[in-house]
Amino acid sequence: MTAAVLSVRMARKAFGGLIAVNDVSFDVKEGELLGLIGPNGSGKTTLLNLISGALKPTSGQILLGGEPIGGLAAHYIARRGVARTFQLVRVLPSLDAEQNVMAGTVFGHQRCWGEEARRLARALLERVGLGDREHMPVSAMTYIDQKRIELARALASNPRILLLDEWLAGLNPTELKVGISLIDELRREGRTIIMVEHVMDAIRTLCDRCVVMSSGVKIAEGGVQETLSDPEVVRAYLGDEDA
């Protein structure tokens, strides 16, 4: 049996009286692309924040390769091999495209410097479709191209697990097709990915399994088709009257 790269055990995050993530548990196996889905406000991004160290769990455990990472600072978790993109893009606006990606090589899991980092950054920019814009300031780029920068930066450290938070959101149909193809290429390389996404075509095309959240609780887990047709999942998305 393939070992779990990431294990989430009864993870909980409370903000005062609001429980945003309520005792959620699941495993992610090496080379698996797991879809983390659910209605808006269901706790998906909060859960990614717990895994990546942007937030500390109120209780529960998060294990990377069997070692606890829940509650560690984000930069320590990044060095252990967790990289991510954000629902609201976060780039380094005073730097150009190449420098933004090089930041991922310096501060992430597998680090390199100097000319080696520059070559890797240029190769990744080429891969995400920005090979001719390495010296463009990211502040002058479109939102979509900034998302490409963020993905390239996340890949720069060769992470053990990649977290994609609605990376496909806002793409036009042509860009969406390219984006799905790029993520599929990463999956075929054997990368381990958790993808938060509302684009169901992407979930159906790319994911090996799904975890579904609603109001902070995991309500379903399993194969894509069976999970999406689960009556409780349908109710969570459409409401009781339409389910």
C-alpha cells in the first residue's frame, strides 16, 4: 500500500465561538491528486492554511511523512516540503518574474542559489507560459499571469506536496484548458497535490479522490464520481429543496 505523505487527524480551528474546521481527518498518498471541495465558506482554505502553517490548529494533528507539522511556523513547513498557491494571489510586487520564482528556490524545500536558481526559474517560467517575460515586473502583469508566477514559485522548491487554492478560478475557457493540462502534467509526473477548486470539470478530469467539506465538517470522501453523486454532497451544494 502506498504510504501517506500527509495525514490530517481530527484537525480543528476555532475563531472564538466559530469553528471553521471541525475535527477533519484524511490521508493523502504519495502521487495522489486529492480534490478538496465544498460550498463557499465550508472551511477549505482554512484547512489549507492549517497544513501550510498560515494558521495554527486549535487541536488535532497534521503529519508530513509521519512527522508532526501542525502549529509550526510557515517557513519551517515550507522547508519540510509544503508549497502552495493562494486564493488571493500573493506575489512580491517590487521584483520581476524571475526574481519571484527564484525566491521559491531559496526559501523552500530543495534550495539552490545563484545561476542554478536562475536557470530553474527560467525553466519554470517557460513551463507556465511566461518564458518571454522573465524580467517584467510582476506588478505590471495581469492577475492571471501573477497566478502563473505563483505556481512557478511553488514548484521551484520541488515540494513534497503542492497545495492549489482555486488556482483555476478566473481563467477564461482557453486559459482553463491550458491550466487543466498543466496540472495534469504535474500529476503525471507523480507530484502529490491537494486542489481546492470549484471548477467541476477540473475535479472530474484531474482528481483521484475527493474530500468534501460543508460548514467546517467533512461530509464525504472517496472516488470522484461516487462522491459527487452522494445525496449529502448534492444537498450541500444545492440545498434541500433542489437536492
